[in-house]
Amino acid sequence: MRSTAPAGFGGRLHGPTVQPTPHLLRHGAMSTLFGGIRAPSTLGSHLRCYTWGNVAQLEKAGREFLAALAGRAPLLPGAGSLAFIDIDSMQKRVYGHKKQGARFGHTKIQGKSLLVRGLNALAATISTPLSAPVIAGTRLRGGNAASARGAAGFAAQAIGTARACGCTGAIVVRLDSAFYAAGVIAAIRRAGAFFSVTARMDAKVAAAIAAIPGDAWTPIRYPRAIWDDQLRCWISDAEVAETEYTAFASKKGQAVTARLVVRRVRDLNKHAAEGMDELFPVWRYHAIFTDSPFELIQAEGQHRDHAVVEQVFADVTTGPLAHFPSGSFAANAAWLSIAAMAHNLVRAAGALASLPFAKARAATIRRDLIAVAARTARHGRGHITLHLPEGWHREHEWLHLFTACGPPAAAA
């Protein structure tokens, strides 16, 4: 059991596929370098033995593993001043008719909301203004699970993980409107963090926005244009304002008074080319409910960076989480936790190699630092030398990583 899980973990470092990737560990001289390598069928049998309690133990091991990595690699530079936790869910499509927990749930594909049959993965990431995000925790749920289900306890757990990783300064938890709930915000505040959540555009929020004076709006220009799914174009100009707002006032003892930061974008006149000019400007509004200590423009810009969690989802779905391999729900939940640990280990390798690799895509790190061809040579009994490619353009980065990790212990 102890050697089977690391074998699956090592297989996830190489790439996306389920069966061929573990086979890579059994080819060539890999068995000479590594012990405990198992066949893909053995890994599958091992995962199917997991119960939900085993999955919880694996998730805890993943959190402790991340804290240990953060203590040995510069994963989160600047965490002593400011860190961000991004929580979001992803509907992962599955095709097997007998997969446990597979249900239809909402997801967005190319800006369109669709019903997709699959499993729902809840994830929390930790990042700083200077670092790429790492995965603080995962939780697999049925495909029809509401996004906010279990999010309160999950957020508190993620904040605890961030503290264990050295995030001793301010922590801002960023969420989208699916997590706009009194319980989630209360859990974040109890854990000593700030929240920044997209507010649902209900009648009360719309009335608060309408009450903002016209001279309170501050024009901003995005340094990088933002793609607007509704207008199907790039947006580079907008205006922001803020007002005080009390949310969840109808829930006894759960009312929260904080800032309502609003960004408005001018709605383009689709008939301008036909000579039908607009009589007055029309705006679309995006509201953020937050207790962030930062000033208006900074708080609004930080919340937009919540989109970084989508990059993490893209990294894991094109890498270790290409699909869920088992019909067993617990096995797939364990697979999700192993994928998160593999992602964090890849991020640590990039951070130790060089500054560009510290924020590079996980696929780039796997291609340039992990999936590297080498020739083995023996000197005496048990002493192995790896001959890497000559004139290799990533030689210095790989040597930085090797030096930082320390050479392997000499064979007995």
C-alpha cells in the first residue's frame, strides 16, 4: 500500500493519460532508478480499495505535503504580506454509464451555459501577487451539486492550509457569485480572512447601484483588455464606484455590512453602423461584495484576478486530471487529490529551477524539466550516472533544480 500510491503519484507527473503514463515508469532504465513501480492495473485495484475515510486521510496528507513544500521551495513569495485564496468548482465531463455520482450540472463552454453530465470538483488555490497558484485543497462531489454546498467548511480549511504554508499576512478569499452565501462569508470572517465575492444582481443590489451619485464613478483603463462574453469583444475601458451595503439582512443574525464595489462597462450600440446613434449611454454593472482593506481601484483589480483559478483548472485537466479513470466515486476522489499533489510538486520544481519557470504553465515544466531523456551508466556496484543531452537549452535550469533538491543518497 505504501509504495502503490507514490507510483500513481509519480505517474501523474508525466502527463495526462491514465494507462500509458504509468507504463512510462516501467520502460527503459526507469526501474533501475526508481523502486516500487506498479502496473496500471495494480494502481487501479489500489484506488478501488479506498473508502471515503481513506480519501479524507489522503486530502489531509495533501495539505501537509503542500505545507512541507512551501517550507522547502519559494512557492509563495510575499506570503508574509498578502495572499489570495481562490475557490471555485469545475464540472468535469464523464462518459461511463456506471460512474458513481455522475449527474448533469451546469458549466460554461465558450461563454455558453450548458448542462454537462459529469462529476463536480471543488478546489481552492493559494497565490500571491508574485507567485503562480498552488492547490490548497480539493473535494469531489456529485455532478448535480450546488457550487456553495460544503463551501463554508472548505473555505475555513483552505485558510488554515494557507497559514500553515507561511501566509502570515492579510488573506483575501475570492469567490464568484455561486458562493454568495451568508454561511460562506461568516466562515471566512471567523477564520480571520477578508472576503471578495461577486454579488448576485438582485433587486436590492440594483437599487444600491442606482443610488450611487453620477460624480462618484472613477474611470479606469485596463492595462490588458478583458474579453466580454456577452458583447463578444474586448473591453479596455470602464468605471468603478463603491457604496456601503448590508447583505443577508433577511436572515436573522447573519446580516453583513461591507463595501459594494461596482464596475460598469458601457454597452455597445450594435446598430451604430446603421446610423442609429444612442440617445444616452447604457451601462452593464458588475458588483463585488467585499471587506477588502485595499482602496477602490486596487480591490476591484484584485477581484478580477480571481480568474487565475481557471488557469489552474486548465493545467490539471490537460495534465494529471485528463479524466476520472474509475467507476468508483471514492477512487476518483483519491485520483483528484493525487492530481492536486502532483500539480503542487510540479510548481515547486519550477520555483526551484528559475524565476521564469516559477510562473510557467505546468505543461511547460513537464516538457522542459521532467520529461527529459537520459542515458544511464554504472560505475562499480550500485553507482549510477545519468548522461543528459549535450547542448541542452535547459541545462542550467535543470542543474539549479538538481542542486536545490540535493543529490540522491549514495547506494549502500
